[in-house]
Amino acid sequence: MPGILPTAQPVGRPPAERRAAPARAAQPQPVHDSLVCVALPALAVSSASGQLTGQGLDGFYRDGRRVLSHCELRVAGGEPLVVQGRLTGADRARFIGTVRRTGERGPDPEICLERLRCADGTERITFHSSAVRPVRLPVEIRLGTDLAELGAVAVGLPGPELRAAVHGSGLRWSGPGVHATVSATPAPEDALASAGLLRWELDLPPGGRRTIELRVGLEHTPGGPGGCPSGGHHYSGGTRIPGQRGGVFAPRARADRPPRPWTSARLECDDRRADALMAGSLDDLYGLVLRDPAAPADVYVAGGFPWRCGPAPAEALWTARMLLPLGTRLAAGTLRALARSQCAAPGADFGRIPGALRDAGPHAPPSCTGVEATLLFPVVLAEARRWGLPEQETERLMPAAERCLRWLQTAADPAGGGRGGYVPDPAPGGPYRCETQAHAHRAALLGADLLDTYGLSDGAALRDWAAELRARFRSDFWAEDRAGGRPAALLTAGGRPVPHLGSTAAHLLDTGLLGGGALAPGLLDAARTDQLARLLGGPAMDSGWGLRGLGAKESGYNPFGHRGGAVRVHETAVAAAGLAAAGHERAAGNLTRGVLDAAEGFGYRLPEMYAGEQRTADGAPVPHPAACRPAAVAAAGAVHLLIALAGLRPDVPAGTVSVRPLGTAPLGAIQLTGLSIAEQPFAVRISRLGMGMVEAAAEGLQLGS
């Protein structure tokens, strides 16, 4: 740099005494300002400029590796001026810019460019000329990569840039077990491997255009380690070739990209933002769909970018459960995939689904996602059957569900770690969390129905245990105070209640769907349910953008706390649906509108969480620097919020469906089409007065009360 001597030393310290530079600390790389194109196992990430600079998470990724970290375009000796960069779909982005050349007169640029990028590793750069004379346009693209794993890049620890070699019509980089390639059409006129440069001299006639297409690929060498994204899932490789359809750049269908495992549902609402949120959320979810390597016909949804691009059992089950109104295919594939991971070895873990620990906030040790997934498994199976999962599919999954219920009985037994019949999380040492008891209670009741249906034992024992749990819980987990009391967040291993109020209490309202459109009994009685509803709807919990993870008046509250104050979309959705079912429609509507308002601020791509700061008249939702975006449970939670407005409660084995919409109609009139009950199309219209009318349903399906 001018004015700085490269050999300058700190004053008063000889060179030999200088300390080595400290190791770089891991620092999560935020994605809230990035344009993320996702079609797992492929990703493309950049800023709104479209340039891949190697900074942060910029790059094309495949199989959990950064295949390309630099893709920097220069035209006529300088960078284009990008005036717009935006996503045109979950897996596509479009960048529009202009080019100024030396000697141009007037304010109007004569050359504009369009970059169309797909997650699959294809990019098309088109130059348009409005000049009255022919233009020769020098173009160069600087390319580079470190072939770093996504997990390392996501915490700010990329690898060193690799040396390129000329390869065909582009460049190639080699790392342990893998090769990355970039090929170009037309072939460059000059390729400089040492600088990672491809160069062209493009001739544009008056009013003409020229296009450069790039294709990024990853090759695994025989015996190589392959790619492993964060989450530990091994993805299949391959590349896609750009195609043309109806004049719009789009990727051709990939043989290994599964079809959407849900119906083409559509929402039309007086509040058009809801339509955009529904469509955008389903688009994001499809970008996160993965095949199970052990059975490629089975698909599930990954947790989210960048932290959970592989299996996340609890989140996959929540996503499948929240999308049941769009069909049972996702639930069936998710359940089959997780059944293969279930612990089958004799012992205390028999029947448990593995899962990682996760942060649980300032007042509790980490919780276990495996415990949550194990308790969710029979719930998702039971409710999928109510929505129309065929009997043969349900029966095929019953052995895995029965093992989950056996694990529940073992974990709740004092000999297995349970205290007073409560389920510890993590097992066996505890503590005993209120939401874990809610999950266990729901699993016991819905699981008992499954066991009875298929002539299996233990159904009566599970119901008896659930009844005893309700009686104990209402005593042990309720802390009386002058404001009317509150549920304890947890009991310590020693039995001491921790009374902090957080969003996990919303799970006490989520009782699960039983036969005849009825909901299972809750852990709280009616009076305490009403008190919890008042607490969740109050300003300490409702930030105006959604439900805080920890109440604003609680010690340890932090608006950016993962579980200590940030808004989590899927728990807000659970709360809103539970409040509506319990008759607290105003509080449910407030939460629904708050999330919809936040979604507008996030371009209808909700992150898994955002800051729980109080909403103000001129405010906007504040991103969380370490949130996944897109995130499966946030997108599924948005869908759940919107469909919950209709209050659908099917019981396909009994041949009935009930429609109980919110009478307050918080978003005005809505129409839902393309839903699925009994594997047949279902459509419903809700008026501005909160009246529901079924417009399409399976033959023989009766409307219940």
C-alpha cells in the first residue's frame, strides 16, 4: 500500500521478540444479507452484487464443499455497477447491472448485463448493447476455490486458495479426493491458470447481445472421502446443465432431484402477503429436500443453511407434521428414514432415535434432539394416519413407533432415570423439561390409539401413565404467584422447579389430533390453560414480531439468545395454533399477524429465529447473526400458521373432517386449494366473518361438527 513500508517493525520491539499472530477464532458467518440459492445438495451464496469474493459464505457448494469461492466479473477494465440482485426462486437469483466504458458520453449507459445463477452450479451472463455502433467488450472472470467444507466456512475458517490448472474450456482445482471444475461456453480466448482468469473479447453489434455460460462441477476421485456437509450427511454428486424454457433461464430437471413430496397447495387471502409467504415457504422447503442414501425413494427435509444441511431428526419430523395438510408423502419418507437410524441394541437406549444436544438457554443445560424426535415419531405417524396415510404404510411403520413408546416407558420409569414418572431430557440424568413432558404425554395418548388399532399391547398402560402424569404435572410444574401463576420451565434432577417463562411452554397447548376431530386432553386444566394463554399473549412474551424464547422480564433475557429471548418461528406457530384450539383467538391472531409482518421484512424467507426486540411503530425485525436461512422449521411453521386459520381436523379412518376456523378472521377471507385429505384434493374457503365452506373433498368424506 502506498506510504507503508513492508519491512516496518513495531517501535521498541526487535523482530525476534514479536509474538506469533494468534490463531483465528471461529466466528459464525451471518447469512441474513446474502442471496442464498438452495437445491440441496447444491447451494450458491453471494451478496446482492452477484460477485463471489471468497468472503464469508460466498460460493457455489456441492456435497458440503465449496466448489467455487471466487467468481468475480470485470468488464471493460472495471466492475459492473449492479443495480439489482434478487432471488427469483429458492434456487435461482438474478442480477442486473450496467457497464460504463471509457469515452462514453451522457448519463445513460450503453451496455447492460444480466447474471442468472442457479444453485446447481450454472450461471449465464448476458451483455446487451444499446450502442449505435459495434462494440468490442473485454470481459474477464476471476475464479478460485479452497474446496473447504461448508462447516468450516460457516464458522469463518476457510482453507487456503488452491492453484488452478487449465482444463478443457475452463479451469480445474484438485484437493484430497476431489476435483472442482469450471467450464465456459463459448470457450475463453485466454486462460491464465496462475491468476485463475478466463478472458474474452466479445463483439456486440448495434442492439445485439452475447452470452457466456459457466458450469461448475465437483468430481470425486475413486476411493476419495467424498463430501460431508455440516450435519454429517453424505450427498450424491453431479452437475446440471443450463436450459432454456419459455425464454426464461432455468435448470433442466436432475435425475437425482426428487419430485415435491407434497401437493401444489395455494393460498388466496385478503392480505396478499400471506399468499407470498405460503408460496415462498414451500419453495424454500423444496430446496431443502434430501433423499435418504439408504433408500433414495424416501425423502425428508434438511434443517437449514448453513448449519444443518444434513439430517436433523426433530426438525425433519416437525416439518413433516406441519405439512400433513399437503399430503402424507413427506411424513412417510421421513418416518421410514428415521426408523432406519433407531437404536435397536438392547439397553436403556433401545428404541431411541439418535440426535445431537442443543443449547437450551441461560437457565438449563443442553437438551437432546433425539429425545424430542423419539417422542415425535409416534405422534407424526398417528396424525399422518388421521390425514390419510394408507393403512399398509402405517402398519409398516408400527414396529418403529412401538419401539419409541417402549423407550418412553423405560425413560419415565424411576429405574430408568425418570423421577416421579417424568421423562428426563437428556436421559437418564435430566432435568425434566415442561415441553418434554408435553411431547411425552401427546406421544402416549396418540401412541395408545395406534397400539389399540393394530391389536398391540400397552395401550391401556400408556393411557394410565398419561392420566397420572396430568395429575402430577398440575401440581409439580405449576408455580403460583400473585399474577395467577405460571408453568415451570423445568424441574431439576433434584426436583426443584425453575419458574422462568419461555416459548417452550407453548407446547403445553399442542395436545395432538385424536379421532373424530377431537384434540387430546392437555397437561393443564382449563383455568391454567387460560392463564398460560394470557401470559403468552402479553407484552413480555409477544414481541410484536412473534413469541420470544424467554420472557422479556425474566433474568437472563437476551433478545439474541438462541433460547434466551430470540423469536423462533416454529414455536410461535405451535403457540398460535394451540391458542386458537383453546379458544384464545385474539392472541392467536396477534401472533399470526406478527409473524406475517416479520416475513415481509425478511422478503418472505423467514429465518429460523430473529431478535426478540420489542416492535415499534417505525421498526423492522432484526436478523440474528447465527440463524439458518432458509430454515425448514421456519418455513414449515409459516405454512402451519396459515393453514391453522382454517382449523382443519380430519379423521380419515372414520371418514370425517371438521372445519373450525378462527371466527376473528385475522387475515380476512382466505381460500386454500390443493390441500390433501385421504390422498384426494381438498379445498376450503373461510369468509371475513370466520365461516368455513368446503369446496372440494374426497368422495365419502363427511363434514363433522
